[in-house]
Amino acid sequence: MRTPILLALLLSTACGTVAASCRVGRVVDTGGEGIASIRVSDGRQLVATGVDGRFAFAAPPQAPVFVIKPAGHAVPAGSNGLPDFWRRPDAADCTFVLRAEPVARDALEVLVFSDPQTSDLREVGYYREDVVAPLAGRHTAALGVTLGDVANDDLTLYPAINAVTAQLGVPWLHVAGNHDLDAGTDATSLHSFQAIYGPDTFAWEEPEAVFVGLDNVIAQPEGGPGHIGGLRPDQFEFLEAYLPTVAHDRLLVLSMHVPLFDAPAGRETFRAGDRQRLYGLLATHPRVLVLSGHRHTLQHVFHNAADGWPGREPLHEFNVGAVSGAFWSGAPDAGGIPDATMADGTPNGHATLVVRAGGDYALAWHPARLDAADDATTAAMALHAPRRLRRGAYPAWGVYANVYMGLPETRVEFRVGGGDWQPMRRIEAPDPRLTVENARDDLADALRGRDRSPEAAPSTHLWRGALPTDLPAGTHRVEVRAFDLWQGEQRASTTYSLEEWVD
């Protein structure tokens, strides 16, 4: 059962109306002077402040009211550490404060989290120790975003989760996931989320990029699947008003939970009509990136004409892997944190997005933990090879490279013992490293952890090369290099041994 919280903050009454206190308001600087030309929205209507900083909506707002933070300004943090950029629609005071903050940097770095999906305080501890603590005080990001499923149905955990996230010390934006919903109809499903995080539709502007957050989870409590991906009419009203104002020299980043692509293929998981309508709004922008979560795997999808995308260049969607990996499952490490490897063999962790002036961007995946002594597992990839093969055997056994951020066209090569580099072949198959873990779970005399690792599923970023068996007996070093689109050449290495068989 999804747990509603802060019922006193419900944003609508049974008849769907709210007080109109936030129909008018003001945006001011830290000295209390009004700021002109600042846009404010309720997720449907879009207005701008006058010379005195005042704004007024034509109709009473029916959802949280938010200021669109402009580039060169900062929003103060609230008492919970989250940016104070929104008000309830019935708030007695609808004044927003912005602080002028000129930006001087080479690029904008953003921490991208998806699906922390903590079920209890124990898992909030995993989130803290596994992902946040190693970053706190060490990262160089100026912004963070969580792509939904902040909690795993128990929404009373939000304050504890936020206290952990706030340790990262940057403004943090949240979109809703299907596990962030209250029970009931789609219209009433976000009361708890809005009580803590405010708008489920919002925009946030930086000099290098414009971020638009969208709740794209349509609750379907009447039967069948509990939800489907899609957008509401009010969200399209906002997008139709706001997107034409976005400068074309900035990257337009859409943050959402449910992927735009249908997964699994052949079953509609995002409403086709909504996707096509969104395509039409995005196609006029030269630089668009979609960030989604939900799948607990990591992959890149490039929407093209075959998908109905009308743009000149394919639309890039980065389906971000989960902070919780495979739902905090798997055998625990020495510190008690579950392995959490996802079904495609990707370790749990987070992503970063770096955007430069003009909208060019780079992406990277950062595993939550790495064994410094294991050269076969790096930030970019993990290798698997058999430990021993018979010298002279038919070369039917391979080295596998799970290149987490690999694309279909990524060049991946291997060499043995300092020899010539040979191409590896991309395959769609389960990662052998995870199939080994599945076998360990199968053969164990007792549970190795609270929940088993997931059953290995075909990975979209796995490469294979056949290991030679005609080399001298002994141990041989295998090197793999992958040419990442954004991070350049990445390497990892492992070994295998050839042994003589004596009948």
C-alpha cells in the first residue's frame, strides 16, 4: 500500500478547487526589490513578472506554483536542503527570492540519480554509504536531479532520504516515479510527492542548459497495469507555452521517469499519441537530451524516423541505470551493502552530465564501488574470461567486456600478451559475470543475502572476443580498450591460463 504523508498539505479538496492565495505574487532579490521578466508557472499557465516583480495568473492555480530560475541567479535552500523555488497553490505568501549569481566556469556538471528506491531506513543507509558519502565534499557538480522512484512506496521516508541527498550540497531537483505515487486516481496520486518536492512539472535554467522536469507516470488504478507512461493536457499546455522560448544555443534536457521508448518492445509502455505530440514540440530544437530511469538497466536509445521522430538528427535518450541497482539485492560486501548489480551486468551507481557553452555535452557512468585491486573491473567496463583453458583446444571460449556506456557503434578491441589489437564483436547476451553470481545463488546451502541478484538478462553493451589457445602454456594478460563517445579511450585487463592436458 502506498503511504500518503502530510495530509494537511493536500493540494485540492474533494471537488478539485483550491484557495487562490498564490494567484498573485512577487519575485524579489535578496534586498527585497522586485525583479522584472522572471517567469512563473503552475505547470499549466506561464506568466512573467512586471517591472515591480509582481505576477498574476489568469486563473487560480491548481498545482504548486514555481519560479523558473533564470541563468545567472540562484535559489536559496529551504530548511530541508532542497531549493526553495515553489509554493503551494493556497500559500498565504507567494513571494520568491532570487540571488544574483554570475556564473564563471568551463562547463556545467550535473549529478544524475535514478531510482534510489529505498524501502526502509536500512536501505536509506545503503543510499547514504554506497552512493552519497563517497561523493560528498568531493564532486564538482553545480546541480543534481533524481529521475523518480525516490522511495519504494513508503513515502514517509522522504525526509530521511532528503537529509542524505542534502549532504551533496547542491540544488537538487526531483521528478516523480511510479513508486512515488499515493493510492487513488491519477489526479490525486501526487499529493505526498508535491507536499515535499512541489511541482511535478517544472523548468530550471542554467547558462549551458535548460532543464524541464516532467511527471510522466499516468496512474491506472482501475485495472490492468498500474501505470503507463504519458503526459497530461496541462503539461502540454506548459510545454507549448515554454519550449518556444528556450534559446537554441543551450542544451534542452528533459528529465522523466518512464522511458519514451516502449519496453519491452511490442507492448505500449508510453502512450503513442503523447510521445508523438512531444516529438513535435521537441523537433524544432537543435540540441535535446532525454534522461529517463525506471528500467533498472543502462542503455542509450536514439529515436529516429522509424519511431516517428520528425527531427533532422536522432533524439538521444539516456536511460539511466539505478542508484539502487537491482533493488538493493544480491550478496552483501564486507560493509553489509548488497552487490546490487543490475540485470544487464551494470553495477549500481550514478551518472554525470557535463554541458559546455553552446550545448555540447558528455555523459559518464560511475559505479558505486570499485575494487582497486581488480583491473578487470573499472569505471568504464567489467571483463570476464575463463581462468583456465587447455592449450591447443578449439578456441571456442571468449573474453567478454561489459562496456557500460557502450553504443552499437562503439569500437571495442582486445589483445593478448601485448600482441596486435583485434576487434571484439558486440552481442546481445547475458553478462557471464552475473550468470556466475546466479549459479552461486543456486548452489548455495543458505541465502547469501536478503534477496538474490537478478536473473541475468541480455545486455545492450556487451562485447566478445575469442581467446587464442595456441600460445605457450602459462598465464596470459588480456587487455581490452573501448573508445567511449564522450570519455575517449578506456581500458581494463584480466588474465587466463593455458595448461597442457596429460592423458
